[in-house]
Amino acid sequence: MERPYVALEGVSKSYNAASKVLDAVDLNVRKGEFVSLIGPSGCGKSTILKLIAGLAPISSGKLTVDGMTPENAREIVSFIFQDATLLPWRTVTENVELGLELERTAKFARRKKVEALLELVGLSHAAKSYPRQLSGGMKMRASIARALATRPRLLLMDEPFGALDEISRDRLNEEILRLQTEQGWTAIFVTHSVAEAVFLSSRILVLTAHPGRVVEEIAVNLPHTRTADTRTLPEYDELVARVSKTLRGVHGA
């Protein structure tokens, strides 16, 4: 049996004696999957991403990424936050190449790689622009390119499209799936949008609140290649209704 690429076994997280955020979370993600975490505000979705990224220690349990501790797996993980977090004094090109600079990649190789990434995310025309000159969708595309520059094997995304309008969000959802198909990374995605979770995911994990626990796993049996037409399928609507019903039950509980 294949070892899970990301495995949480009985993972709990408390920030103090009175604040238990996660309670004995069991969660497995297979290599190449796109898994979404969904649940009420404050259920610990973002905390799970931070634990996997090694940005915070677990309080108890066991967590591995490709068989390693999160601290040892940092080189294969990239994180995309809700805010694009671009450095305002750097151009798009300079923002995207930041991780490559930290890896001490030669300047010529850096620029060639960034050029290819900007073309991939549709930002070649904005290579010399500064963040203040970009729309929200363009900033997020730059953030995605920066995250992909170091060729991660695991991409963690914390509501990256939450601040965008619906059309921009739908287009970037389609874009992120195209990039995953081309580059083959594993994804764990946090969202409050049921429709977004259904469109993107191979599986959806629903969490309860206070403290967070995984209460249901929903397989998304839609065609692997997804386009705008996917959102018109009866199966898509049925899955959105099922996840919404589960989420209402969690909120009611």
C-alpha cells in the first residue's frame, strides 16, 4: 500500500490550556491529489496548513510530509496566502524570483525560469510592473508564479482567491488546475466556498469547529480535466448540494 504523501495521525494543537484549536485530527493526502479543507470559521483549517508547512509545532500526535518532519520537508513545500504578499518595491519579475535568489540560483537561470513562469500564468506583459499597478487577480497570479518558482512538490493554499470577484476567481480556479496537471504537485487548499472546493478537488474534508476535527470525507468524482462547462454538469450541482448540506449540519452541531 502506498504511503500517504502527507499524514496527520491524532494531531492536536493548543496555543494555551484554554485554547484547543485541533483535536486528534487524522488526515491523509496521496501524492498528486488536490484536497480541500472546508468548515466553519475558526475550525483550524489554516492552522492545519501552518502545521504541515512547519510554521508552528504540533502539540501532540504525528505529522509527516513525504516521510519527513515538516521542518525537514520545507524545501519541497510552497505556501500561497490569502493576501498576495508581494514586496511593493520589487517588480513582478523580482517578486517571482525571490525564492530562487534565496536558493542562490544564478541570475541568468533565474530570469529564464521567471520568464517561463510569467508566460505560464499569463503575466509576461506585466513583468516590469510593480504590485501597485496590478489588479487583484494579477497580484494573485504573481503570487502563484512565485510559489511555483522553486518547483515545490506540495502546494499549500490558504483561501488565495477569497478576495477576488467571481469571474476572476473562476478563471484562476481553472488556471490552478491546469498548472497542477502540467507540473504534477500535490495540493491542500483551504476555502469557505463550497462551489470552489467541488470544482478544484479530488477530495473534500469537512471539519467541525471548536476544536477542529475531520468529520466527513467526500470524494469528488468529476472528470479530471475541468473547464467552465464542468460547472454546468448535474453531478457538479449534486456535489455542491451534498457538501453544503454537510456543512450546514456541522454549523448546526
